[in-house]
Amino acid sequence: MATFYKFYGFVEAVHEKLHDLGSDSLKFLLTNDAPTLSWTQKSSVTGELSTANGYTAGGAGVTVTSSSQSSGLYTLMANDVSWNATGSVGPFRYAILYNDTSTNDLLIGYIDFGYSITLSNGQEFKIDLNQVTGFYYAS
């Protein structure tokens, strides 16, 4: 089962107004190297997949569909993110979410899929960003 982890610096960056999750350009990039929770910016990321066979370095954009607050609970909704392999893609185990609008591409969090994945030609890989409860929420 995939697990989402929040980078430590993200909490501080939100409180210092360095993110506007509802309107900034967010992206997921893929890597097989384990992230460290103390990382703060994209330049810390090692082992990102290279541009090839359906993957573009820098990752894929997240299309935010809504950003709202209700009774003190903030929810971010977005469309799923996917890659279609036109050859072998991977291996990767982690999808790192970052803010491409912020100075230094600040990191938000990452998904650990629990094992390394390699796509074969014609395979699709999708990050399911829950359309019911949102993919990110905070109170």
C-alpha cells in the first residue's frame, strides 16, 4: 500500500506563506532513491528518472480542481497524474510532490509505493489522487 509522507520543511513553508496550494504549479517526479524528510527543495532529490520513454525529467503537473476549508479542515482536490510508457520506464519507488512555482521548487511530500516499479512499453502508471476526500488535507 502506498503511503504519503510530508517533508518537515513544508509545515514551516506553509506558515511563512511560501505555498499557495490552490493556485501554484505542483508536480510529481519519480525516483528510486529514498527521500529524506529533512529535504526542503527539489535540488536535494537524487536519482530522478531521466527523460525517456514517456517520462519527462521534472515530472508531471498536478491539475488542482479545488482548494477549500470546512470547519477548520483544509482539503486539496486534484485530477489523477499518470505516465504512459513508450518503452521501459524505471525503476522507481517514490513520487515526490513539489511546488514548481515557489523559489527553489520547495518540496511538499512524497509517496512511497513500497517496492520498485518498472513499466514496460504500453503500460500506464497512475497516481490516484482521491476525488472524494482529496489527496491532501490538514487541520
